[in-house]
Amino acid sequence: MKILDLNHFSSPQTQQRTDPHREFRAEDKKFPACQIKQQQSFELEAPSQPSSISLTWLLLAMAFSNNPTQIFADDVQEEKGENARLSAFVGAIAVGDLVKSTLGPKGMDKILQSASTGEIMVTNDGATILKSIALDNAAAKVLVNISKVQDDEVGDGTTSVAVLAAELLREAEKLVERKIHPQTIIEGYRIASHAALAALEKSAVDNSKDKAAFRRDLYAIARTTLSSKVLSQDRDRFAELACDAVLRLKGSTDLSHIQIIKKAGGKLSDSYLDEGFILDKRIGVNQPKRLENAKILCANTAMDTDKIKIFGARVKVESTGKLAELEKAEREKMRAKVERIKAHGINCFVNRQLIYNWPEQLFSEAGMVSIEHADFDGIERLALVTGGEIASTFDHPEHVKLGHCDLIEEVIIGEDTLIKFSGVAAGQACTVVLRGATEQLLDEAERSLHDALAVLSQTVREPKTTLGGGCAEMVMAKAVDSAAHKIGGKKRIAVDSFATALRQLPTILADNAGLDSSALVTELQAEVYRGMMSSGLDLLTPGGGIADMRDMGVIESYKLKRAVVSSASEAAELLLRVDNIIRSAPRKRERM
């Protein structure tokens, strides 16, 4: 084998162009010609005598020398093979390491600060953290997406799913270093995932036929969910609030019937659940502050003046009398609009837009209640719970669906006056009023309560429950180890790695609590493998220990655990298949 220098076969003109003392411009980048010469040397089997080289060899050499093939555009970056796989592993593992310190009842919070506005957010919710930070790594974005899906589907477990996916990829990285092919790892992970989910389903309990026992399960799930949140000190009270609110939905997962209002002041323990719907607005001036048997028209219409929206239009008048006539015409037009609204037979008018003084006065003279500037979310929710629809035209009252409630009254919460709608058509509607010292505390309390409500609503639909405190993960790890003994070869190593990743979750729980994770997890593993299938980590008592999770009331939703394992394993499989990462700017649109 010889090194064939392509410049040896170039013409005199070509040799002159490759003068090492001359510089060439290639795509606006200067580099010495001697560097080109080095790059243009290829290992080819060539005859020992240059004179015997065939014309084919010469043409091939000149083609490589003068016309190198370029597939990608200049702004495209490519990573191949092990580099691409390593980049995916590093990005995903970094995301898992970022949020794993927030896991469990002793997890820590993160402060997120906007670089542009300076606004801060204090949270330990995995989905909120990952949604709020900008990531450049493609694999990291995959973990962000599965965390978002977990939040949308179940409401909790957003940190667990990201951490488990990261641990699976961490174990896979070790296997790749041992020269185990990614496809072999994927097959092993599939076997392990199937065994883990089967064991999880076998250990699940369904108490839906016993209402008292099922309510106790819901209370325990809410309490477990809130144990890792800012509401942990008052988790008993908020667990009761969440259970009462969700059971009012009667099996529905539509949380829009449950409104959460935040009012700064007081303590978190001052929060309460109120029947009906509370709107953070005030009743108009000189209007009744209490109205029974309300017929409500929800609208989105202009109640100032119906302006002619023509750009640059002007009205020229010759005297103040003409100006008064214009104003009178506008007032009469608004009076006619108010009369059309009154023709619906209502005694309460709620508008998304402003209501100016003149129409408000007309409503007051008619003894009606008018509420202005109800925000979009507020009026949508009000129309939903009162059984009405939002109208924008009033020419056909027979086509408009009105809302109804038994009582409208003003109530005072803290220092603010709000409007309460009691006895609404949707009897399941209710409002949770949150009190707290700061806006940041109230925001985090709202996120925490929403997670609990979402988990409970999903549990009502799929009532199976399982145990927390690392118990479910250890039970699944035991089943995976049993499955590993039934297979041989390199797949068994991958199955064992899946079990190791599952055992990492209770290890992280113990680490975040400041306990000796190696001793505790080893003891827990021994207990579960001996058949104590309800044993888990007791992280709330000083010094920690192993306890019966069912006796402690540490219960979690089966659907949540199932989603965590299935989503994490699918994400790990997706990233294990990667062998090429191509970064490119969007294609420019060609002009016609």
C-alpha cells in the first residue's frame, strides 16, 4: 500500500496553482496551499511506477483533486456514530441531573429568573422547570417533551419520568462502552419494561367499590402528592380540599369546573373551598349587591360607542349644536343596544369588555346587575358553570342560551371585593381560595394544588392504586431481575441495567433526604426480595428507615407509575437508536 499524492499527477498549471507559498480562498476562508496538498493525499493502491498508471487512475485522481463532492450546505453541522450517541446521552443525563434534587418529600426548590424581565419563580415542579429554561441539546428536548406529556396526561410524576429516562441512558452508556450494540440494549429494555409493568399491575389495588375505602385512598394519594410540594406543612388540609373538589366532579376529569383564586395575605392554612363560582370583579355602581334567581347573559361586545372603524376618518361640524346632535345620536344608539339586551329577559349582564357610564346607568335604572371587563378565562368559565353561552349579537333572543344561578352577591376576601355565584347550573362547580404571604408562594401553591387535583381526577377514572416510598420501583426491579434469569447472552446484561435504573429512584429519594442511601436501599431491597411487598422508605421520621407504606398511607396512582415507566423506557429507546445528528437552518423560501 502506498500513499498516492494526487498533485504528482496534476498538470503544470495545476502544480502552479498549488504553490505552497500562495494562499487560496475557499468559501471565503483563506488557508495555505500546502494544507490542501496534505488533505488531497489518499491511500490508494497504485502501481509502483507512475509511468504505468492508467488513464482511468489519472482521471479519478484529478476528479478527487479538483472537484471534491459536498453533500451538505455550508451552514449544516453533522455528528456521526459514537459522537452523536454520546451527545444524546450527555444531554439527557444532564437534564435528569438538573431536576433530580427536587424529587421526593425532601426535595429542594429551584429559583428561575428571567434574563429579560428579571421576574422570578420558585418551584420544584419538574415540568415547570424544564419548560422555563432554553435548551440546545436535541436529546434534552426529548426529555422535556415527555415531562410535558406526563404533566398533561396525569398531572404529576414529571420529575420522576425525566430522572428515570436519564438513569436508563446512563446505564445504556456503560453498556455501549462494553461494546454491546444499541439494538441489543433496546431488546433487553423492552423485556425489562414488560416485566416491570406486569409486576406493577399485579401489585395494584382497586377499592372503587367501597366508597369509604376509595375516599381514604384518594386522601392518601393527595397527601403523598402534596408531601413534595410547598403545601407539605398543611398537606392534611389541602388533601381534604382536593378530595372534596374532585369528588364533586362525579367522575369527570374536566378541571375547568374547579376555579383557583389567589389572594395575597394571611397564611396558607387560611385557604378554603367555596361552593359555586367566584369572579374577581365588582358589581356596577348603584346596582343591587345581592340578586336571587339570576338569569345571566354572558357577552363579548363593545359597550362604549359603536365607532366607525375607518382609518383616517374625520367628522367636521359647523357648530357646537351639531356636536351635541352627534353625541345624542350615539347615546340613542347605545340605548337601543341596551334595550335589545334587556329584551332577553335577564337581570344580570356580564360583559368581557368595558361597560361605560351611560349604558351602566341604563342597567341601573332597570334594576339589573352589570359586570364589566370579565377576562376571557373568567367569562368562559362562568358561562360553563352557569349553563349559558357567550353572545356577541342580540337581534335574536330566542337563539341565545342564558345562564342561571340561585344567588349573586358580593363577598369580601382579605381586602378585596369579589362576586360569588351560588347554586349554579353545574352543581359540581366550586372555587378554591388560596391565601399566602407572597405572590411567588401563591403561584407555587396553585401549581401544587393543580397537580393534586389532576392526579385525583385521573384516579377517579382509573381507580387502581399502588404504593410509594420506592416500594413500587423495588417491586418492579425484583420482577425485572427474575426476568433476567430466564434469558442469556448480552440481553441479560441490558435487563439487569434496567433494574439498576429502577433502584436509582429510591436511592435519589434517600439522598435528597440526607440519609445513608446505600444502607437504606440495600435494606429495602432485601425486605422486598424476601416477600415484604409493601415495604418502602420512611423519609419523614428522623433518621429514616424501612416501614410498611400502606400503614403509613403513602399511596400513589397506578396510572401515574405506569406512565412514568412506559414513557421513560420509550424515550430511552428513542435516543438509543440515534447514530446521526444533523443541525441545519430552515430552508429559505424561494421567491416565485
